Amino acid sequence: MDTESTYSGYSYYSSHSKKSHRQGERNRERHKSPRNKDGRGSEKSVTIQAPTGEPLLANDSTRTEEVQDDNWGETTTAITGTSEHSISQEDIARISKDMEDSVGLDCKRYLGLTVASVLGLLVFLTPIAFILLPPILWRDELEPCGTICEGLFISVAFKLLILLIGTWALFFRKQRADVPRVFVFRALLLVLIFLFVVSYWLFYGVRILDSRDRNYQGIVQYAVSLVDALLFIHYLAIVLLELRQLQPMFTLQVVRSTDGESRFYSLGHLSIQRAALVVLENYYKDFTIYNPNLLTASKFRAAKHMAGLKVYNVDGTNNATGQSRAMIAAAARRRDSSHNELYYEEAEHERRVKKRRARLVVAVEEAFIHIQRLQAEEQQKAPGEVMDPREAAQAIFPSMARALQKYLRTTRQQHYHSMESILQHLAFCITNSMTPKAFLERYLSAGPTLQYDKERWLSTQWRLVSDEAVTNGLRDGIVFVLKCLDFSLVVNVKKIPFIILSEEFIDPKSHKFVLRLQSETSV
């Protein structure tokens, strides 16, 4: 028992001393960096990163508040390091151009909605105008219609009501995203409806208005035929826009370029841009949130190995290609021993994660037991002294804050969880009587993107890259890429194979067996 405690104390002291030594080296390097002769300080690049949905060049106060949110619970520590992402002047110009293009997309979206609304209003007013114009222009010359026309009026009214509800449900839905091209089938349907209505108006103007037709029953039946034809066009729209894509025909493999995480989706006959929209909608709920901090360890390790190599120029000639080849060859010779370092680093990281996870679980369970005891005591107090869930969360949060912060920093999740979001989640769990395990599930394992706040997503604007026109339909072998600022999604389309399924009949009477015994057996 004493030996184990002595060993654990020694390991903690040694790890603490190593950590202090590394911090001291970083501080010395930071103080030495401004002394370089070229005046640049070091080879570290400055990264300008802005959360999605906010301007790129935000004010300093916003940036400071976000840093404080990521380092809640302790004093702020400034850590310098080489950045793996950088934004040049060309990138800033491209982002400005994308913002201008987004304004153009808004204009195009509202223009399309305006055209569809005007066309829909024309469609619904046309049958009513066909019925009302003859009584207004030549009432005395019309033949009496009587009960037949009244029945047709009721039929037209109910058909227009059904058409209005169906059009509202199919066409006037909130747009989910801005796509680069128009929807071909929807545009064709709008053109078909426009040509259809114009044709009816031309026939009505030539055969009824010019000749002042006296047969009012025939005029009403003409309007009824228009409404019937519009109902059939609406049925065609349902088939083309909704029913055609329901049967799965293709399998899409979606791979994230940074960590290789992949998912598979089955889709029907869709265009490339609509398939990309479906992929993005499923990405936010199926893929774990992108964490760039998890990729820095391998890059830092490779940079450290390359930084430890020095090439000396004996001949005095400037041969950059030869120096690079020499460094690559030296790095290859050191590769045999680098796997041991990787193994021990991963083992040490797993040990630290398990240790801090255990501390976090114990701290959260003790805190929840405390709030349960408080709830039992508060029931006997006056109504004015009863705590609400927010106050209860603020009361128990300090007891688990340090353990939670250390675990999030060890697993590199601290920038996704601010103190305010943790308090809100804790108050939500207390309100709904959730267990400590339910509270910790969000922090012990990375969840989908929708689980986090929108300002932490890092990806809402995407670019579709395809060798073919985005309005073309899916087919076997097509590959397109969805790019955002930090990573990309590579989509590979495969056609679902044709399956031949045959039937084989087995007679139930054939299920009979015989037990064969031998003399050597013990039965």
C-alpha cells in the first residue's frame, strides 16, 4: 500500500516537473523570438478565424470574451504555437466575394418567390375572371343558365380551394438552403403553367370576348375545364417533385477529408445539387462535430522530427532540392524509432483521459446527490426560498467545474463548451430529473454538430465542386466535393445493384431425423 502511494506520488511529481520544464522552455523560446535578425520573430503564422455567421474582422471585445469563455474556472493562460491554418489576402478577398455573392443569392431567391407568387395569383384569378367578365360586359345578351350554372359555381369554388391548399403545401414552403442553380423540374412546371394559362386567355379572348358569346353555361364549363386541368398539373408536380425521388436508386458514400469519418446514404433520382443538400442536412446530425485540435498532435510531432534535423552545406553551393532530399532521407531513417514515441504518447494520453474522466464522474455524482438533498430540504421551507433550476445549477456547478474543465482540456473539447452552455445544460438536466450519466453524456463523447451552439459549428457556408453540371441527375461513378473553410466532404455515388431473388420451397414434412448409435458411444 505504501509502495503504491509512493509510486503514484513520484509519477505525479515527475509528470508535474516535466510539464513545468516544457512550459519553461516555451517561455524562453517566446522571449528569444523577438531577437531574430530578420525582425519576424519566428516562423509562426497568424490565423484570423471568425465564427460562422459573424463578420470576419470582429472587434477586440468579442474576441476577448470568447477567449474568457474557453478558459472559465481558472486564470487565463496564453499559449503560443505554430498555426496550421492561415488566411492570406487572397482568402480575405475570396470571402468578401462570397459575401457579395450571398447578397446576389438573396436577390435571386426573393425574385423567384415573387415570380411564383405573381404566377399563382394569375392562375387563381383566371377562372374567376372567366366567369365574371361576361355578366359585367354584356349581361343583357346572356342566355339564362339557372341551376346548372349554380352547381358549376360550387364545383369551381371547392376545386379552387383544394388547389389553393395543395399549392401552398407543395410550393410555398420555407426554403431550406440557397442552391447555385434553379430546380429544373420546378422551373419547367412554372413555364408549363404560364403557357397553359396564356393559351386559355388567348382562346377566351378570341372566341368569347370578341364574339360576345351568349351561351353562359358553355363559358362556365370552359372555366371548370381550366380548373380541372390545373388540378392535373398539380398532380404532375407531386409526381415529379415528391414521388419520383422516394425509391432508393443510389448509395452515396460521404467521407470527411480531415479525419476520414464516413457515412452512407441511399437516395433516389435527384440532381447533384439536391443530393448535396441532402448530404449536408444529414451531416449536421450524423457526423461528429469537427474538432481541428485533435489533428494538431500528429502535425506537431512531424514538425518536431523535421525541426531536429540539420543539413550542412560543405561545398558552399545553394542546392535546395538536395537539402530537402537529405532531410527526407534522414527522417526516414529516424522513422524506425518514432513509433515507440507515438506508442508511449498515446498510452500516456489515454491514462490521463481515464484518470480525469474518473474524477469528473465522481465529482458530478457527488454534486447531483447534493442537489437531490437540497430539493428534499427545500420542500419544507417557505415558497419564497425555493430555488429554481438555474439557481440550483449555479449552486452545484463550482464543485464540478475544475474536474470538468481539466477533462475538456485533456480531450481538446474546451472551445465547444462555454460556461454558460454548461450551466444551461445542467439546469435542463435538473429540471427534467436526469441522472449524472445523462448530464455527462454530452461531454464524455463527441456528439453531432446540431448538439452544439451555432457559433461553434465552424461550417455553414459550403461550395459545391463537381466535374458535371450540378443540375444533372445522379449516376454511377460521379464524385463531387462539398468544401467549407476548414475541411471538405468527398461524396462518391454508387448505383444500387440489381438483385435477383429466387424462391426455394421446403416441405415441412421433410424435417425428420434419425439418431444413429454406435457400440463405441456412451449413449
